[in-house]
Amino acid sequence: MNSETSIQDPARLKLWLKIASYSGLVLGLGLGLLTLASAGGIWLGLWDFRRGFSLLGAANQYGQLLAWICLGLSLAVLIASQIFKIASSGRLISLAVLGTGVAWVAYLIPESFRPDEGVNYPPIHDISTNRINPPEFVAILPIRADAPNTVVYGGSNNMTVERLIELTDEAYPDLVTQGYSESADAVFAKALAAVEELGWELVAQDRAEGRIEATDTTFWFRFKDDIVIKIEQQGTDSVVDARSVSRVGTGDVGANAIRLRKFFALLDT
């Protein structure tokens, strides 16, 4: 009897719907703030990428469960409000749905940083198309003087040149010196246009030496990776080498290789 009375009591039922709705909203916004804080703290200089990774890992660990809970609460509010004809329930439904949407976005953001399933990226962060004589940085050297990773090829994280070449050949056999049936001047101009289109920060360009240097800043964690491009004339053709190096981290989860592939894709158009 008491249970039936409780179900039929609109005021009490609406209270429970409010609790469910606001619970979904708070859970969703809380997860969203945790995910946002992982990068926001880095942008504001409050902590480094290690803390950011830790926060994002927590959001990823609990995110899916919280997102499903928020979805369940939203459905409960929606269904109950329709079955029991609760007046003015639209706002409660909207709040629950908002929390659910934020929760799923906050969960999917860290999921997007997961390596592709079945792909084993090598623990390297220095990718060059020319493994024997990799392009050298000049203008960028003072900028990354305090970076944990050196620009000496094979000189970071207990790596050797031989091992770096072996790992690069295995993982990225397509990233090799590229040749073009155009003059070096024409390719140099296309390379500069590609740098601009990719949104990299142009640090230096030296046409006489055929060298372009740039920095790419990742959106979420604000990682700065440096790129050097070398263009040389060979007869009537030209050859292009490019190198992308992370300033921090042992592995790059394929980021530097992906960056170089995008660059050469633009040169090929």
C-alpha cells in the first residue's frame, strides 16, 4: 500500500526524477571537468604532461561506466515522466541528457588517444626519411635547448643509431627519401605551402641550403614536435628528406610518422 501510494504521489515521484536528473548532470559534468583538466592544467602551466596523462587515464578508466550510468538515468527520467505524466518534466530530461552527452564526449576523448588496435608502435620519437644522414636542425636548436630529448639521431632514451634505424625500417618502411621531377626551387615553394597548410609554426627557411625548420604543437597536450626538411637538386630532379622529433617522451604512438606522411601527401598533390 505504501509502495503504491509512493508511485502514485506526483510530488514524490518528481523528487526522485529530480535526483536522477541532477545525478546524471553532476556525473557527466564531473567527468567532463576531469577530462578537460588533463589538458587545461597544461595550457595554464599548472602541471606537466605527466599529470595530464594521469588525469586523462582516470577519465578513461571510469568514463565508460559513468557514461552508461548517465544514459541509464536519462532513460529512466524520460520513461518515468512519460508513463506517469509528470508535468514540467522537460527541463529534467534536458539536464539528464546534457549530462549524458558531456559524459560520452569526455569518455571518447581519452579513447581517441589509444593506439590503433593491433598496431604496435615502436618506442621511438625521432623519425627520419634518411636514416644514414638524417637532416640536421639549426635554427631550432636554441629553442629546444632544455628539451629532455636530444636531436642527436639515436641519442635519446638509451637508444643507438643502429637500433633506431632497425625500428624505423620495421615500422615505417614507406618513409624514405622522396624524389620529384621538379626543380628544387619549385619543391621548396611547395614544401613551404605544405608547412602552412598543416598549421606548423615556421621557424626558419634557407633556400640556399634547401632547409626548412618548423614546429608542430599538438592540440590537447600542447606537445611540441620539431620538423626539419631538406631539399636538394639532383640533375633536373630534386630529392626531399624530412625528420620529425618529439621534445619529450620515449615513444610517440606514431605521431611523428603520421606527421611526415601528411607532409609528403601534400607534396605529391
